[in-house]
Amino acid sequence: MRKLKSIAVCALCLCLLLGLAGCAAAQRPLRVTLVLKTETDVAEFWGMLLSGVRKAAEEYGVDLTVRTSPTETAIDEQIELIRQTAAEKPDVMILSAADYDRCAEATEEAIAAGIGVVAVDTDVNAGGRACFVGSNNYQIGQEMGSQMASYLPEGGKVAVIQHMLTTTTGIDRTRGVIDALMQAGNIEILGSYCCDNSTLRAQEITTALLEDEPDIRGFVCTNEVCNVGAANALVELGMGGKVFVVGCDNSQRQIALLEQNIIQAIVIQRPFNMGYMAVQQAVRVAQGEEPADTVIRHARLVSVTTHEILDNADIAIASGRVAYLGLEGHTAEHCIGEKTEVIDAQGLYAAPGLIDTHMHIESSMVGPSEFARGVVPHGTVGVYADPHEVANVRGLAGVRAMWDDAG
């Protein structure tokens, strides 16, 4: 029985993209750079995602730039593209990361430069990235694994063909597949085999496994590329329909193989929606159309650029970043939703500042309160303090004294 299962795009969009974005958006078009992990002709998925991005950019008047790595394994090239994008300072970078960890440093450099970062399809391990727009990839894996198990009520050998070891799509889907197959209780999992997002390599892996394990019953493939590669191997060997194949995505080639019963089931994503929503959320949050997490009302804003105190300022915050700044009669009331925390800062000051991530205050030979008097005027408004020096000398009493002085 051939099956198509749809996974809706999940936009984790408590996202905050731009410092002072509300003002910037009112003065000029939002500048967005899309950095993809591979060329769009590698799989239909990417062409559809790019179509969604371009459609949203057209509708929202976004100034869009698109950059692509040559292949998904060209991680160093993508890191260079991220740094090139950061140097150009668009308002937002939409990123599909080829490596969850290795792309993190360059992405955090972009965030530190004031660029909002939206992850699309694959996430990145970068602190401060604004939001993730994509599918629940663990759930996709579970759906594929459960479907394969349903074809094998008496059990059997199954292999997983994984498209990448470094992306959250490859990692999370594979984890979901294996968990579902293990839960079935009677499936022998031969292993997970990475094809480096190559159709030819997936075909070679499938062919080799069929030779080594002639009684293998099924292949679960984590994306369009490896799904087509596995199916091609079965067609070439004349084994179509004799071994079960379950995959992800819905290219025209996959649909044709599904109709021929070479592939038995696919889990469908919505790449056009994914691309469209990535741009849509950037614009909506930047313009205050999405409720903020917190709105500070009536503050006295310290402008470090003009050396002024700006009275009656409203500040909207979401996911830890400034989404809107209201000055000179412009309020942040439009950013307030049912769950927004509203703080009345009448008579209080708000100022941008830096946080020192490693500091031994006692090395300055003063306590925390006097230390603050020295550093706050220069822009440091918080520290992560490590009081091991005073603890070495005075023990817990010394640490308590520091705490009390910080009051």
C-alpha cells in the first residue's frame, strides 16, 4: 500500500530579528540574505523552498539576496558565505546550515554584528539565533520508522540511509527512525549509512547492502536524494516491490517511483511554505505584527550615540532581542498581546550595555558595588563573576560578603 504522510511546517517563531527593526523597516526595505547549504538543483525540495522565499520577498517588498554552497558537504564554503554575509550587514540572514556545530561560530559573529538570524529547514547551534522555521524532523523520522514497521509484522532486517551526519534534519530524522523501529520490538536494524547527500552514493550503499544482506526487508531513507538513490538501486537490480522503501519529501521522481510501487511510502514536507514563512516571520516580527514577549513602557532611554536622555521611550522585546523602539510619541502598544509582560518604567532609565562573561571582581581590590560604579559608566552593565579568589581566602563567609555587597 502506497502512502503519503504530510508533516506541517512548524515555525518556532517567538523570533526577534532586528535591533531597532521597527524604525529601520519604516525607512527602507528590509534587506534579507538567504544562505542555502546546497545548490537548488540538487533536489526539488530546494527549488520549492526558494520559490516560497521569493514569493514572500515580492509580497513584503523585501530586498532579497540568495547565496548557495555548491554541495551540502562543502561546509567550509558555507561558513565563508556566512562571514561574507555578516560583512555586508543585511537586516536578516536566513540560514540553512550544513553543519549544526561548525556553522555556529560564524553565525554568532553575524548575530554579534546586529544581524537577525532565522534558521530554515536545518537548525544551527548558535546562541541568539532568532527562530527556526521547519519541520519536526524527529517526528518525520518516527513516522517513517513506524510505517516501515507496519510492513514487517513478523520482523526483519532494515537499514537506514541517512543523507547527512552534520545537519539537524539528518540527525533528528535518523534518531526518530531508529526509536520507532526499536519500539516495534522485532526489527533488526543493520545500521545507519550516510550517503553525503549523493544519489549515486545512496544507490551504491543500497546495492552493497543487498549483496551483503540478501534477506534485508527494507530501507528507510531520510530525504529525497537518498530515497531516489535507494529506489534506483532496486530498479537496476530488478527488485522493485520486493524490498520495502520508505522515504521523505515528494519530488516528481519520488511520486513516479511511488506509483510504480518501488517506493511504498513517503512523508511529505511543505518546502514552499517553509521558505515563505521564513521571510514572513522576519518581516512580521520586525514590524511589530507579532506580539512581543515583553514591552517596557515610559522609560528614559540613554542614547549612547547622541549622548542624550530620550524621555517616554517604549521598548518591545522578543526572544531576548529588541524588536521595536518607540520614541517621540510612537508607542509599542501594537506589540502587546495577551501573553506580553508589560513593565511600567516611568522614572527609570534604560541603557544598552555589555556583559562580561568571566570576571574575578575581587582582583580589582574592591567589592561588587564599587566595581559597578567604575564599569557601568563605560558600558558594562553585568558580569558573570567567579569568586574563587575570595573563597580561597575567606571561604563561604567571603562569598556571602560579596553577595551582600552586590545587594
